[in-house]
Amino acid sequence: MAPEVLVVEDEPDIQALIVHHLTRDGFRCRTAADGAEALARLRSGVPDLVVLDLMLPGMDGLELTRRMRAEPAWAGLPIIMLTAKADEVDRIVGLELGADDYVAKPFSPKELMARVRAVLRRARPADDARAISGGGVVLDPARHRVTVAGVPSELTAKEFYLLHALMAAAGRVLTREVLLNRVWGYAHADTIESRTVDVHVRRLRAKLGAAGRRIATVKSVGYRFESE
């Protein structure tokens, strides 16, 4: 069955444009024009991905993201945020809250479709289904499950694949550019996109608790996972 995308956008023309390109590319779509309607859509069925405008009437995109990440059934649901080009602070806050990617308005439909496909590709179980373990952390790609000292850790899709990339590197340092390519699918990185890695690493460390210290920062280079 084709992946389903929930498009949360209050501007009818933009909503219609997004739905047009998604359906043309084979996706199924549902829509919502505000946060309350989006929550109702989520309760009636969880999609594969949410395209979410930040500037919504009533409950804005940031608050909706908070509520989604607080619900276990929606905690790992991939989210692509639509932001105004100048709203750098909102973009960073959105990433802090658990958004997987963002596209700045005005956007190219081709870019949005590429981001949708990349996020969905990374949200699916990895081809290598072998579990990886180290330092009390066990990552099981086949079950999309992470445990720390035997206790399950609720990670977003991006956090899961970031941890997977770091653990699979077996102690090698991965630069921000490499992580952006492997986890986000970016061929090139600008300053904000490089900060995206730092934001996700910070959130991942917090969720792993004491084991988060095993994600070591290599100054001016990137990150590595220290299993011993």
C-alpha cells in the first residue's frame, strides 16, 4: 500500500499544491487546516509522515509537535516542517521538539518531494537487520527498537537512524556532513543544517540518559559512539 501523508496547512492554495504533487508521486493524502483538526486525523489513523506548517491558526505547529511527541503512538512519526525562510529560531525549536526535517517557504515542490522520500526511506527498518550493541545500548533495526540497560528508549525516526549510523561506525568519527548525508539525505550542508545534527545529538544524549555520554564530540570534526 502506498505511504500516507497527513498535510497540515491552513492556506488552501499551498495545501492543494502539496497534495497535488504527493498524489502525483503515488502517495495517499489526508489534510487538516489547523492543529485541532490534525489531532482528530491522527486519532482516526496514524499516517506514515506528517507535513506540518508552523504558522497555523489556534494551536501552532510547535505546540502540535509537542503533543505528538508526548503520545507514544505518535512519538516516532516522521515530521517535515514548513517554515518561513527567515524563521531560523522556529526551525531550531522545531528540531529540538523532534521534527525530522524542514523545508523553507517559498519551497520547490521537487525539493519537498525529495525530502518526503528521504525521510520515509530513513524511517523504515534498515536493510541490515542485525542488532548492534555497546555500552549497555542495544539497537535492533528489524524491530526499530532501542533499549538502554534493558529499558526501552522512545526515539524519533531521525534519532534512531542517527544512533544507528554512529553505532554502526564502530568507534569511527563521523563528520556532520557525513551524518547529514546518511541520516538526512543532504548532499551539501549549510550552517543551519549542520546545527541540525548538533540539535539531534543533544536530544539523543538526553534520551539515552547516562549512556548518552558514549556519544562523544570530536571538536571541529563530528561525533563518534564509544562502546567501551
